[in-house]
Amino acid sequence: MRYKNKVIESGDVVEIYQYENYVLTGKDKKDKANGGGSRATMNEEERAKRDRLNEKRASRRAKQKLRRLINANVGKYGETSKFLTLTFGENVQDLEWANGEFKKFIQRLNYRLFKKRSGLKYVCVVEFQERGAVHYHVVFFNMPYVPVNEVAEVW
């Protein structure tokens, strides 16, 4: 299959793409890919260059997907969306432990707001500060107003 135009709707945002050349999908894309060089036949420098390019593309796609996810959910639940950055007082670098603490925070917040373990609609991105400390950026889509000191208490 091939196409030259693409439309993506995310909430109230509509993205329209018009390509100069056809974009290939499915079998057509596989047939074209088989004509290119495989990773095994590349030298170390070519592999490193290809890997850096793939990382850039993956990062761009992840940011695009996050933006679309947020656009699709803002205003959907009857509340004004809230953005929080959650950090630890100490220099926490253990991602597994930090994720456990974040999970407990969400459970406590759910219970305080809805008297149950789930209910909050949110998207979260984990990030590391330059010093390696874990912190979280969260957009809540259906969280009612909660004074900041109460959120800090739950955190």
C-alpha cells in the first residue's frame, strides 16, 4: 500500500501531511527495505551513524506520540488539565525504587480524590536531571482542584 496524504486527529488538533513521494507501507515497504544494506554488512562507523539516526527518529516519534496523546485528552474529562513536576528531596537515582514511589503516590492520590485505587487519567514522563536524579512530569486530565500543600503531602 502507498499514500501521499495523511490526516491525524488528536482532540481538537488536526495534522495534515502531504508528501512529495509516495509513502510505502506493508509489503511494498518490505520489498524496498530488502534492497538496502543490512546492519551486518556495515562497518562500525556506518552502524554507529545509522544507530544515531534511529535514536533521533525514535525520540521524535515518542515526542510526537506524547503530544498527540495529550491533545486527545485535554478537556475530555470536564476538568482543567494540571501539570505537575514531582521530585524527591534526596538525590534518588534508582529508577525501579522511584517508579514504585510514583505508583504509591498515584494510588494515594486516587484514594484521596475518588476513594478508590484508580480513576485518575494522566500521562507521565520520567526524566533524569544532569546529576542523575529521577523526577516525573505528569499531566492529569481529570484531577479536580487540590491545594498544592495537599498534593505535596500525598507525594
